[in-house]
Amino acid sequence: MRISDAEVKKALSGFTAPDIDTQDENLKLVLGVETEEDASERDAQLVKDLTKQVLDMPDREDMIASLKARIESGEYNPSAEEIVDTMIRRSIADRMR
């Protein structure tokens, strides 16, 4: 049996190539694969959410008042380790803003 060019063209006219991006997305969903871009977006959103939560936290007025009183009376003498720890934490927090 011989198939004519017209029959081939007719058969191919109804055929559309699958969308490569759609195939890739479907494959990622089926396999549960996460791309670096997906992970970066997720991590960036996590950092934004955590930063907002920290900034929304109220100051602990009772702790501030207690420390202020101890400093004024000369009773507050933090160790070098405590000072360095606080400096590093503050530096990290400032970079997150």
C-alpha cells in the first residue's frame, strides 16, 4: 500500500507538537523534582516571611527596663563571649533588613 503526499500532509495537519515547557513542568511534578530556581524562590520567600515576623515582634519592655537598671547600678557585666555573640547576631540581623 502506498501513501500519497496529500494523505501524509492531511494526517500531519491535525498533529501539533507537544509544548516542551509543559512537558518539563509535568515531569517535574510527577518526579517531585525541584529546580535550583524553585528552591531559591522558596528560600527568598522564607527569609522575607521570617524577617517580617521578627520585625513585628514587640519589644520586651520588662527585660529592657531590667537591663537598664542593672547597667545604671553597675551590676551588669557581660562576658567577652556574650558581647561578641551579640555583635555577630546584630550584624546578621542588620543584613536581613
